[in-house]
Amino acid sequence: MANIIDIVPYKVLPAQMGGQKGIAIFCKYLGEENQLTIISVKSNEKKLAENYELISLFSNLRIRYINPFYFKKIKKVAVEKNIKNIITEHP
């Protein structure tokens, strides 16, 4: 079992469009076999996260794509959870 972070910088829960559904299903099955943590925006519904932990770190503003202060917070989560693999989804 691997410890993985998936950075998803947009709303995917509840999944409504094809790309959102693809990421939601990917995370569901990846979380069944691994210790998965999703870092995403605050507008996601945490109760829909099935087999993984959802951390609502990013704001819903467009500046989230260029805000350098998120790096330190992501690194803190990675160190705390002993993360060896990071996945980034397309913005």
C-alpha cells in the first residue's frame, strides 16, 4: 500500500461533468488500494469522498493556481502523512 497525495485544484465532488466523473472514479478506486489524500478546493463536498481523505486547502478563487503559499502547506501534509507519491490533475 502506497501513501499518495492527489492535487485536484478544482471542484470534483459532486461529479457532474465527464472530467469530474473521471477523477472521482479514479480516486475512488485508487483509494481502495492505497492510502490516498486528496488536496482540493473548499467547494467540494467532503461527505462524498468515499475511500480517501479530502483536505479542502485551496480557495475557490483563480489565484489558487499561482499562489506560492500553498507549496508550504502541501509539503506539511506530505511530511505528516509520509507521502512518497504525488499526482497532480490538470487545472
